[in-house]
Amino acid sequence: MELKNLNDFYEKQEYYSYDELHEQESHLTTRVHELTFFLNVASFSVIMAMMVYIFITMTSSLVAVPAALVVGFIVFLVCKKGIKKIVHLLMK
């Protein structure tokens, strides 16, 4: 596209609707939030399974399951914070 003067520029200029761009971004962010949610559920499930297995081998099931729930949730939160810090350091 060759522009010869300012009027030519105004005739050939293309405008983008910001509403359409914002709508596409919102779909993308919605998908990212859904993916994050399912990854959190999956990682918590894996951590819970490991904690229940470890605690059942050491104690009775009446004590192991509640203890595994608490410890698994704490380990999950610590892992999430650690991953955030690592990603933040890598992005610098």
C-alpha cells in the first residue's frame, strides 16, 4: 500500500473494533482460567492420593484421612507459591 499524501492515508486506513478484540481476549482468559482450575484440581488430587497413602501406611485410616487432607492442602498451597516464585524469577 503506497501512500502519496495525507488524504490517501485517511482513505486507506483500517480501523479495528476494540469490542471485538476485547471479546476475543475475554474468551482466551476464560479458557486460561478454566485450564488453571482443572490443573489445580488435578494437582491437589495427586498430592492428596500421595498423602493418604503415606499416612495410611503409618497410622490408622481414621487418623490418616483427615491428617492427609490438612497436610495435602498445605503442601498444595506451598507448591503453588513456589511455582509462582519460580515463574516470576524465570520471567525476569
